[in-house]
Amino acid sequence: MASVSFRGVEKNFGRFKVIHGISFDIADGEFVVLVGPSGCGKSTLLRMLAGLEPISGGEIDIDRRVVNDVDSKDRDIAMVFQSYALYPHMTVRDNMGFSLRLRKADTSMTAQRVDDAARILNLTQLLDRYPRELSGGQRQRVAMGRAIVRDPKVFLFDEPLSNLDAKLRVAMRAEIKALHQRLKTTTVYVTHDQIEAMTMADRIVVMHDGIVEQIGTPLELFDRPGNLFVAQFIGSPA
Ligand code: ADP
Ligand code: MG
């Protein structure tokens, strides 16, 4: 687990400023959802935290250490994307163990971690299958499995459910929450879906055009939206 802090974080793409000095803190073990309309900067903020995108100004801390110059692979963070990004020519087992093998982890430890993750995610029966033999929900669970075998300090999710149909989406929300209850890993979860945010978050960060409009628990945002944008965004149907 870890705490995360954004302090005056900025991002420019060329002359175009997309993140305008964002500051907030995430507590150890918290499940925080970044929500806002498409293009508001959610993925960019997440990618800067993961070290996949350099930051243009300000500072990001993980466990009170500035990580601005820390390479992505040294940040102890695992990210789950919308596109499952599984390796098509590898079995579920090999997909899940890949990042550990890449880090030269011991073979028997890798096998143990993969088995444990498979049990948690109900993938034990599927370990010898290939991605093409799985349903969308199963593939998404494998993508989560790949993240949890590394036992990272922070999980990042970028719209992980947006390729799934509505019914499966609801089921997977519950699975991700159950996983968090169990592992208590600090989580930053990005979605443009305010219902998803309201049902999953300990706290919600509402973003709009590269700024934070409001931060609060789902109940706080629902009861006391800070401005018209938040009121309309939270109140609008999915
Ligand atoms: P969100 O995830 O909330 O939909 P993004 O973080 O992807 O938003 O994008 C925020 C803004 O940054 C958008 O205007 C987008 O067009 C722009 N942007 C994102 N990535 C790049 C890039 N690599 N180069 C230029 N502009 C980008
Ligand atoms: Mg995005």
C-alpha cells in the first residue's frame, strides 16, 4: 500500500496545456475514482502517476517520496487498461506470469503468485487457455490478474470496463471492489461514467478541462455539489 500526492501537477503537449496545476492527496489503501467527461485529462494524470508520461510542472509523491524522475518500471505500480492488452500467443498462465518473468523472478515464486491470483479471480480452470478462448469478462479478469501477481503498492485502472456490455460491467464493478476489500491496495480508478464512480469510490475527484472541480465522498458530492458543473455531471443519467 502507499499514499499518493499530486502537488501543482501540470501537463503541456507542445503549446497545449491539458492539466492546469492539480493538487490532491490519496491515503494509504484508499479507492479513489477520477471522473469527468472525455478529454478532461484523466488518462494523462494517471499516465503521469505511472511514469508513462513526463510531467511538465509540479510534483508527484508516492509514499512521500518525489517520483518525478523515477522510471516507470521502478514505481511499484500496476496498471489495468481498457483494451485488455493480453498477449494472444500466450496462455492465461503465461500472460499472468509475464511481468514477473521479465523481472527475473524465481520460477517457483512466479508459479505460486500466479496460482494465488488465479484463485482470487476465479481463473484457476482457465490457466491453460489462450485469450481468444475467453469471454470479455474473463479477459478482463486475466488483465487484473496480471496486475495483482506483482503485488504492487498502487493499482491504476483506466476505464477497464468500457468494452464490456452493461450487465457484465455491473458484475465486474463488484469484483473489483471485492478485490480491493481483500487486498486493500491503494487504487486510482478512471472512468467517464458517474454511476460507476458513485458506486465504487471511497472518494471521487471530479475533473473538467484539466482542473479538479471537486473532491469528496459520493454522498458529499451528491448532497452538496460545489458548483453547477458537478451538479449536472453527477446528476445526469449515464
Ligand atoms: P481523458 O482520459 O479524460 O479522456 P486525456 O487525458 O486522454 O483525457 O486527454 C486530455 C487532453 O490531452 C485531450 O485534449 C487530448 O486530446 C490531449 N492529449 C492526450 N494525449 C495527447 C498526446 N499524446 N498529444 C497531444 N495531446 C494529447
Ligand atoms: Mg482516457
